[in-house]
Amino acid sequence: DVKRLYRSRNEKIFTGVCGGLGEYVNLDPTLVRLIFVLIVVFTAFVPGIISYLILWAIVPQNPYQ
């Protein structure tokens, strides 16, 4: 059985990207959000925001929730 990355329907605040990443790596989605915010702050915002938008565009929403 192949594990796939999906955007979360249950653990979402904005688009479900961080919630889906948390479910995929078995971490608390809040921790993933905190790590993502730190990455965005320490990379001068633009690369982090662009990577989030790219993930939002290419990662499908979970059809099973």
C-alpha cells in the first residue's frame, strides 16, 4: 500500500497543506505549522510563501475524509 501526500480536510486552517504534511509524517499539524512559520520568517518570507502556494497548487485534497 502506497502512502500518498494529500491536503487535509480535517486539520486545516487555510488550505490544509500543513495539516496534510503533519498527517503524512505522523506529526502534530500544529508543530508542522510552527516549523513552517519559522522557515518563512527566517527565509525572508518570499521563498516560504512561494513554496506554500506551490504545494497548495500541486498537492490534491484528500478524497477519503
